Amino acid sequence: MSRWQATEAHEWCGAWEGRAQITDRRATRTVVCGHLHRSSAEAERCAQGLAARLNSPPMPSDYYVG
């Protein structure tokens, strides 16, 4: 079973973007954290959190918050 992994941060004009990646037998998918960071370390921490959220089991359809 494949799991999401945090990957190396990507630099955009002095700002950093966190990324997570998953690979199966046929394809590789990459998602970005959706915002920019001031350092590569911040972006990598964000990517680790993103990978953890993507690897966590989904909430049941009848789950109610409130």
C-alpha cells in the first residue's frame, strides 16, 4: 500500500512551497500545501503535516461536528 510522503520543498522567487507525493504502480501524484513559506524548513514541516492528513483515515459519512 502506498503512502503519502513529504518531499523536498520547492522554491518560488524566494518563497518556499511544501509538497507531498504518492506513487503507485502506474503514476505519481503530487499535491502542494497551498501557500508559501519564508524558509525551506517551514515548507518541509507543512509538507509533513499535509502528508499526515492525507494518510489519515477519512471521517465516517455520518460524523457530525457541532
